[in-house]
Amino acid sequence: VGLLVQELRCAPLMVTRALEDMLELALEMDTGRFVPSSSPTALYLLRLIARVEGYVLLILSPSTRVRGLPDTIGTNEGLLRDRWEHVRTSVATRVVPMLQSWCARAVRERQLHGA
């Protein structure tokens, strides 16, 4: 956890770019429905992004005081905000619709265990 916080504070571009690249690859594997061979990768990545977002919000929160963590992250704050907003936009505009289409298709095909 400490290493992730340090990387997000000092090199946010590397962390966010890696998440964006993995997200792009997971989206390329989408077949339009839940497939046990590839869909868990997208779901795992979504969980990973959600967990990293907790640390991003911790770092960017002006009211959070954590022992051993300086109050500001300096020049990287704007970069982290910008890149994380890009990750969140990708999730909202590409991943959420993908998940919704999986659920709609599963309901249509009466595969309710997948919905």
C-alpha cells in the first residue's frame, strides 16, 4: 500500500497509463457477453481500478491527514487529477455500458445466473 501511494504521488503518469493500457486490452477482449474465458479479466481490472481510486482520493483529499504523508503532493497533483479523471471517464463511458449489455443480454437469453 505504501509503495502504491508513493507511486501515485511521485509518478502518477506511470500508474494511470498502466491501468489505462490494461483497461484497453480488457475491452478489446469483450465479446458482447459474459464469457468465462475472458470476462473475469475485465471484472478483475474493474475491481483493481476501484481499489486504486480509494488511494487516489486519499491523496487528493485536502482534509485527509495521514501520518508520514506530506500535506501536498506538489506539481504532480494536477497530473494525477487529470489522468485519474481520464480513467474514470473510460470506466463510465466504456466499461459500464459493457457490463450493462452483458446483463441485458443475459436477461434476454434467460441466463439469469450471469445477470
